[in-house]
Amino acid sequence: MEKVWLEKSYPPGVAHEIDADKYNSIAEMFTKYAKQYADTTAFINMDVKISYKELEQQAQHFAAYLQHELGLKKGDKLAIMVPNTLQYPIALFGGLLAGLTIVNVNPLYTARELKHQLNDADVSAILIIENFASTLSEVIKDTPVKHVILTSLGERLGMIKGAIVNLVVRHVKKMVPAYQLDNTVSFNKVLALGAKHTFTPVDICGEDLAFLQYTGGTTGVSKGAMLTHRNMVANMQQAKAAISPLLNDGEELVVTALPLYHIFALTANCLVFITLGGTNLLITNPRDMPGFVKELGKYKFTALTGVNTLFNGLLNTPGFKDLDFSHLKLALGGGMAVQKPVADHWEQVTKTYLLEGYGLTECAPLVTVSPYNQKGFNGTIGLPAPSTDIRIVAEDGSECAIGEPGELHVFGPQVMKGYYKREDATAEILKDGWLATGDIATVDDTGYVKIVDRKKDMIIVSGFNVFPNEIEEVLVMHSDVIEAAAIGIPHEVSGEIVKVFLVSSNPNLSEKELIKHCKANLTNYKVPKLFEFKDELPKSNVGKILRKELR
């Protein structure tokens, strides 16, 4: 496919190409902008602010602790298992400055999921919030983790406010289950000890691993996408190029309600807005919609990213429509399809358009995005990001004509190095630098891309990928379940919910018991909501369960 249509379609001010080698590393990029915007507020959480200068200093203290107290070296793996708090960016940039590879972990993981990820990623050290320390305590002896940095929701909020927050969390709301972990060190102590050492700069190049970002890929157990510093620097610049005509350096405040451990928020909010000298307003618990709306009322926010369910939730929360949207320039949806009724309602309430981006973990994540000047919802996922080539491939491997559906393939500097320790899985998805997304799409003659069908079996619940194999594996762990198949069912709130079909050896097996079993082994959004018992499941001639027929 020729790239002529790119010339026609990109709006004014958007560069067609970016320099993927502009910075050797995220660490170099961070240091540059932290100095440039030293006195600007970098992050806000629960009304507490941290400037770029303070962030850089504390990140260096964290890095010095990792180097001198823990003896961690370039390439060692640091897991971060915390929600959106000030601890996250300090640890993130501290770990990257020290040359470590960051392994983002969803704090809601069950013991089974956590054990797999810590082992698969060869994690040496973990920063974890106390609310989920009980999960780690169940499995730590069976993992390579040697060092545990323990933090609390109130730890970076100042002595008085922090004490009140921790009192409420621990004793009023009882959100910290009992745990037994030996030789932990608090986050504040880490920074104090690190301050006694001199941070030793590390030589980091573009091909060094910045992140092991876990995803199910298209099938099976969770895999670590190897994202290099060059991948991340490139995608950060691709995203910035696409939206920068809307934004002004040093003047933006982006609302970060999506968790920073999710690749969307990590790149689009954290990294992009640091290069703009922007402020990230961290929302720790966006599920508390009334609290979220109250927080929004305190600030002149200029940008907001989210998944369709988040925008829909806000629109249906009392008080949201009364907020001041006069400063809002950019609303960007990703992670799952933006629905037209939600986009139209958003435009009606906020007087801004809800743009849509498409990406995947393996692409750091941005692949395509609506042009910044697009007027309203058009049912597409926009144009390829700068320096991104796409092709639509038929089942026989030939390229499809304009408008003809086929599998979307991506080529660009944001495409991952591969899956960690999984050469076979890498070979399946990456060929000659082209990444096969598994999504069926069309491209029109102006370059706009439309997804017509998703990865055949993947389920997307509120923007999170849910892989049927994992759910089925958990279900058949139950002694009464012979076979199981999971599919996604459309749902007006979460996009999809999980439905499972089961063959059981026990006619008295109840949904209640199965839900209890699933909750013990799966993060909540993966737990099936619908169950259907069957005498047998449809299978192919080689015995493979046919989810397509169940759908």
C-alpha cells in the first residue's frame, strides 16, 4: 500500500515522521524536561503536589537506593504494584534512571496471576501497596523476589494528611488484609536512605529494555511484551505529534484516571505530558464516581483520557454536567471501542469532541488515532500515527484492496522487540518487523482505518483484555468441571462481559460456587457474569472447542 494517502489526510501541524532516536532513553528524556520545567507541578494526588524538580530529586534518591542499598544493576527487573499515587512516578523514573526494566503489575491480581508474572519476568524487587501485600505474602517464597518495598496510600501525602488517610484505609474501611512479609522497607525510608548516597548515572541505549508489559497476546497465558526505550520514546513522540497542535507547553493539566500500570495511561498521560511540561492529576480510585467528579471540580483540566466505560460513567454521575469544561481541549478514548451514543453525549455535555485511539500493548501502544481536528464520531479508529505503516492482509497473505477487510498489520518504531523468553509466540505475531494484530480492519482511500472484527476470541471488559484460555483454565481447576469455554457478550456499561459454557460431572454444581472459585483465582473484571451448563461443547474435527459456534 502506498503512503500517498498520508499526505492527503494529516491535519495541519502534524509531522508525518518522528525521530525515534531523539533521546537515547526515557531517562534522558525525563532528565531534560524535569530541568526545563523544574518549578512546574508534575503530579497531583489527593491535593498534594510535586514539582518536576522534586520529582527528579526523589527519583534520583530512589535510584540511588536501588543501586547502593539493594545492589541492583542495569537490566534487573523492578515490579511496581501500586495504584495512581505519587509513589508511582517516583519509582517509575527512579527505576528507569537506574537502568532497571520496569514490570508493571495490576494491584488487583490474584495470588495465581501475581506468582506467574513475578516468575516469568525474573523480578528481583517489588514496590507494592500494603492493601495488596497479603497477595504477595501468599506466593513470595515461590518467586525470585528478594526485596520488598512496602508503601501505603497516605505515605507521600505529608505527616498529618497521610496519617489520617492511612487510619481511614486501615481501620475504618478495613482495606488492608493481614499479611506476613519479612524484611520490608517503607517507601519514605527508601527515599531517606537513597538521599545519603550519590546516584550513579547509567549508560542506557535505545535497544535496552524499559518495560516488560504483560498481556495475554492473542491466546493463552500472560506474556511480557519487551518494550525498549526506543519503542517508548518513539510512541511518546508519535502520540505527541498527533495531538500537539491542540496543546501548549507548560500549560496543560491532564486527568489520569486510567491506572499508570496500563500502557495507555503510561504513554499517553505520563510520558507525553512530561514532554509538554504538563501536570498529571492522579485519580487513585476512579470507581468512586462522585468522588472523581468532586476532584474534577477543583481543577481547570485541559485533557482527559479514558475508556468508553469511564466517559459513560462520568456522564451519568450527578454533578458532572455542571463542571467547568471551558478549558478542556482534548478528550481521548482508547482501550476499547468508543460507542457513538457516548461520544455524542460527551460532545453535548462538554462541547468537546471525543477522539479515539487504537493500539495494543505490543505497540507501546498507539497505532492509529483520530485527527485532532476531527468533528465528531465517525466510526473509525482514525489515521496511522506518524512514522507508522499499516497493511491489510488477506488470509492467503496477499494485501487487500482499499475497503476490503483483512488482518491489520503494523510496522513502525513502536513495535515491540518480542515476547520475553517466548520465541515461538514472538515468531507467530512478528514477521520481518511487521506485527500481526489479529484484528480485522479496512482502510479507505483517505487512510482512515475501521475495525470490523476483533481478535477472534479476546474479550474486552472496560478496556481490559480478557483471554478465554485463562478463564477456561481456572474453571477446569474446579474438580466438578470437565470442560469450559468463555466468550464475550455485549454489555452497555462495560462493553462486554464474560459468559462461560460448562460441562460438569456434578448436576448440583451451582453458579455461586463457581463464582467463588473464579474470584479466588481471577481479577474481578475477568470473573464470568453468566454461566450456561451444557451436555457437550461444539468441537472441530481435531477436538478443539469452537467458541465461534457458541457465540
